[in-house]
Amino acid sequence: MSRVKVYEPVWWLRVSDRDLEDPRSVIEASHCFLSHFILALIFIVSIQALTPSHYLTKYDVQRLQTSLEDPFRSPSINLEESYYSIVGLNKLGVKITDEKAVCDFLRSKVDPNSVDSLFYAAQTSQALSGCEIAISNETRELLLASISEDSSVTQIYHAVGALSGFGLPLASQEALSALTARLSKEENVLATIQALQTASYLSQQADLRGIVEEIEDLVARLDDLGGVYLQFEEGLETTALFVAATYRLSDHVGTEPAIKEDQVIQLVNAIFSKKNFESPSEAFSVACAAAALSQNRYHLPVIVVPDGPAAVSHPQPILRLQVTNIMSQPLTQASVSLDHAKSAATKATVLHQTAFALSRDVFELDFMNVKPASGYYDFAVSVDGDSRFIANKVELKVKVSTEVGIANVDLFTVDKDQSIAPKTTRVTYPAKAKGSFTADSHQNFALSFQLVDVNTGAELIPHQTFVRLHNQKTGQEVVFVAEPDSKNIYKFELDTSERKTEFDSASGTYTLYLIIGDATLENPILWNVADVVIKFPEEDAPSAIQSKSLFVPKPEIQHLFREPEKRPPTVVSNTFTAMILSPLLLLFILWIKIGANISNFSFAPSTLIFHLGHAAMLGLMYVYWTQLNMFQTLKYLAILGSITFLAGNRMLAHKAVKRIAAEQSSRLAKYRTLR
């Protein structure tokens, strides 16, 4: 992805004492600064979005081809599905195996009285060699009659496409007038896209400028998603059809489409981000968009990816790049050059302005010729050779790998009082030191070594350099980080008095391992260097030595739940229950005293079932509180709720019928009274 690095501010907001006397000048200067700053941010974001993050790999093309071939595996395939399949495969450059059988299928399925059927048959036959479908004069008149402003944009598109597919003449200017008039009534995205597709079938002598201008209006309707994707809210299929229709019409009229290069890349990201397709029409639209973006006269997005891992080494010094179009078809006519290669760590340029060599379909560069140090490098690559190329400035991160060697490995036993000269033993990788070394309260153990590049002899500073001590008896492991000094010599010293906490004062024989690792190393090292006998004072020794291995089960955690709180006395609970139920008792008393009006209560089965079901659900709540769990309650509630719902619906329907009948009787009585 292209990046812009800003090394120093471009605009400064300067406020002098004279400016402070006029606040308006300060505000205007602030607005000017902010506007320039926002424009700079927009410019940076647009440049960063100039590299496609999604495209059709060879595997994706094969999967898309399979999706388009799926309809032919169904015995109930119709004409529309065959159109999506055959034309879509043709866009991918796939040859149909049995064209005669497909052509016979089209002849048997075409309906001469259906404009849609004629369109699908005509366009599908164009994708087959030597497939002709006879059309009667009545069918031709039907197609011509469908090209009117009374027809929908879809009908006009299908009629014009059918006439073009069958090679029949039509009045392009009259068709354009009908299309323009109808488009003013159907102002939606899909209708406008179909208008673009229709115009691509019309004669170049017709005035197509009005339809071409619709491209800019459609671009304005696109939704920008995070500066990476650009699509219509109608979805992927509509977006892909727009791209295909735009470039087909632009190639037809010879006018560059009103789409910016960064917008093209955003459309590419949106269309090819989806790898699985829900319908043949969706797969067809993606195939059409892929073909349009791979073969047009104005914009050809370039895909630059490493052929294999983006890494080089002395055994594999060649960096290989695949330079393709959106459909992973090699662009062998391109010229690829390295603008510069910079170390990611030091930012130093190690190579610049070097051309890649074409080898079959891959561009190659021997980067190890400049003898770079191991690490990561930022490559700026340019692809030229065609003015239509876009997204042709890319940045890649390349890893230079090497092999690490261990040199000057010395093991020391150092007396703390320095009364005895240190005892030094040199070890050569990968051998293990003979005998054992002792570290106790009187003497320390030390280790020193250097890491070098096996291929160049240069000193290396890997990311991971550890010294591990493993207790042979208990399995305890203690790991230390080895640090280099100013001369890049790694040193490690073990003082038992300072390190007893890490070892839990556990004496014993420890195996010393040296661990070296880095992402740029081809040979990470785990070396058994020596055995070290570590002795701690007896008073510091633990009472029971336990295994400290990382791979043994941990002790089981015994969790103690909190004791439940003491419940209140039964008298208190019963008193509060009675207080809660007292309003219900009061309700019954008032009903008896005043008289409850139940004249509207019906003893129909639905009414009785509804009230009984409601009472049963209240009872279920009580049983849930005393006996059932939640899942049992939900099961019973689903049964009672369904019955109560159906009965209640029936009861309310009866009441509504009775109410409407009563109202009608009342109106009829009033009408008779007035007469």
C-alpha cells in the first residue's frame, strides 16, 4: 500500500501582536490552516487506498467458474440461468465444451412472445460460436414495440439487447429517446445501470452524452466504507453490474468514465471481497466486473504479490513477483522496477532504481547481490509499460534470512574472593562441555559467547537469546535473558546469593541450555551446553522440593460457596403474604357489595378456555417457584400459552363480530326512524 511520509509541517499558523488586535484575521488564518490540513489528510488517505486489498486469485477464479457451472448440473435449468452461466463463463474466457447441445437447448426454450426470454436467448447465443436462432417478423415487431416510453427500463434494455443479439436493425435515436423519457420516471440505481447497458448496444451516431453523464451521478450515490470499499447500498451484484456497464459504455463511446483511480480501487475491494456467491446472477455480475476491469481502454488495476514467501536468503537469493490483472492473468508486457529498498530498522537505502527481469510469467530480482544484512526491508516497486495501469506503485516488506553461528563460547568458574584465577573452558557448538560446573556461595558460574552471521561473518543481535536452567530431578525450569555488551558479546553470570529466589533455593544438578531465535533466522538454536551443579546454603533449602515443571497438573481449587443467609421467622413471612393478598380479598368484598357486572361474559368454549388458560399460567408461576426449574416451566408455558393465545384470538373475533352486528342494527334502526 502506498504511503506518504511527512517529515516536517508544511503550513504554520503565525499570530503576531498586530493580528491580536483584529480577532477576525486570527479566525480566518485558523480556518485556512484547518482547511489545508484537512485537504492534506484526504490526500494522504487517498494515496494509501491506491492498492487493491482484494482481487481474484487463481483459486478464486476456479471457484467462480464452478459457481457458474453449477446451474448446468440441475435438470430444471431455465433460460435465465443458462444466460448467467454461459455469458459468465465467456467473460472468464472459459470455452463451452458442447456448444451445439447448448444452442439446441436455447432454441427449445426460447419463448417468441416474451421479451425477457428473447433477450436471454439472444445474448447467450452470442457467447456461442455458430449458434443462430431464427426469429419471425411477429417477434421482431414485438421487440420493436417494446421500445417505448410506456415500457419499463428493464423491458427496453431487454428488447434492445435481444435485437442486437439477433443482429436485427433498430432506430438507435428513437430507442434513446424512449430510454431517456422512461429513465426520468424510474430514478433508481438499477434502472440507471440498465440504461448504461442499453446505450452500449446503440449506434455511436446517436447522442449518448446524456446517458454517459449518468455515470457521474451513480458514482455520487456510492457509499464510502472506511476509505477502503465503495459500493451501492443495494449490494454487491448492483455494484458489479455498474462497473461492467460503465466500462462497456465508455469503451463504446470512446470517453473515459468519470471515476477517479482511487474510486476504482475501492470498487475493486468491494466487489472481490466476497468469495462465495448466493445465486448465479451474483456470480455472473462478478465475472462481468472482472472482465471489464481486466480489458478496457482506460483503467487496468495492477496486482503485485510475491510468488511464494516475500523472503530471500543466500540459498534462495531471488525475489520473485507476480504482476497480474484483477483475474490473476500475468501482465508480461509490463516493466517492473525497484525504486528503492530501505532497511526497516535503520531506514538506510541499500538498492535503488533496479529493474526486475522477466522469467516466464514472473519478474525476478537478485537482491542478495548487494549483500544486505539480515532483517526486514521496505521495497518500493513501480509497474510501467501501459498508461492504463493504476495502483502500479506498491510497497512490499521483504525479509532477508540468514543462518546464525555461535562463536567464542567460554564457560567460567569465578571465585568470589578472586583469590583463585577463573577457570575457563571453551566449548564448540554443538558439542556439550565435558564434566560439570559448580556454582555455590564461594564461586559463581559465568557464560560468554558471540553470535555471527554464518554467511557474512557479521555480528548478529537476534530478538530472542535465552539461557535456560533445567533441574534434572524436579523438572524446575528457570529462564534468563542474555544481554550483549557494547562489543556485542553476550554474557551471563549466575550468583547463587542473588538468584536464590528464582530457584527457590533448590540445590541440584541443572542442565544449561542456550536458546537463540529470530524471525530472520533459518536455523533457530536449542543447545545443551553443560551441566551446572548449583548449591544453596542448607538453611535456605525448602522443606519439600516440589516439581516446577510447566506441564504438570495444577492443584485442584476447592471453592467454598457462601453460606445462605438466615431466613426470617415463618410468622413474619406469613404476615407479609397476607398483606400482599389483602387487596384481592378487598376486591371480592367490593364486588359482592356493589355487584359485579358479568352480563357480557359469554360461556362459549373459547371464552372458558381463555380464562382457564390464563389461570393455569398463573398457577404455573406458583409451581415454578416451589417445584420446577426454568426449562421445565418454559416447556409447560409454551403449551399453555399457545392454547390460551388461540382461544383468546377466537374469543376477541366473536366479540368483534357481535359488536359490528350491533352497530349495523343500530344504524338500520336509526335509518328506519328517520324515514
